[in-house]
Amino acid sequence: MPNYNPKTEQLALGRGKRQKLDHETISMRVSPTTRQSLESIAINYNCLYGGKPQISGLLERIAMGDLLIVPAPPTNIVVPHNSDETLKESAKQRTSLKYGSTLNFEADTTT
């Protein structure tokens, strides 16, 4: 006996089926804070699926070149004083702590 459900008749014609894409599945483990950060970035760039943020859509837009990644400067950088002597002294201190003796950083500037 055939199924006379009107909702399934269109399936026989290939309608209502999800289009088969040749995508691969990847998985990753991230902390909850990283996930929230990625989801907020996805919302900011309108990478949504069903009204929810879609991290995979964000990654796809990055891969396609729609979004550009620019490296941010390091946050824990220590800026030394504007003196070459200060830089030399800090380098001497680092090497003496690491190797137990100081190196001579005097450069020959006569050439």
C-alpha cells in the first residue's frame, strides 16, 4: 500500500532534501571563554545559522578571504627606556642570569 502522506510525495521528486555538499567535518576543543569569544565575533560579522552564531561560517569567511586576520600586538610587552645604554644593560643582566657571566656588547662602529 503506497504512502499517501502529502508531505512525503515531494521527497520522491527530490524536493525538500538537503543539498549534498562535499564538506569535511573537523572538530576542535576550546575553552568556554574562547567559544564565547568566537561566537561574539561571528555575531559581529553576521555569521549566523538559524539565528545562532556559527563558528564554522566565521572560519569559512576567513578561508575565502572575506575576512582578513591581522595580528594583534603582544599584550605583555615591556617597553624599555629610549636609551641604547639601557638596552645594553638589560641584555647584560639577562645573559649573566642565563649563563653566569656577562658578555661584552661593545660594537666596533669605526667601519
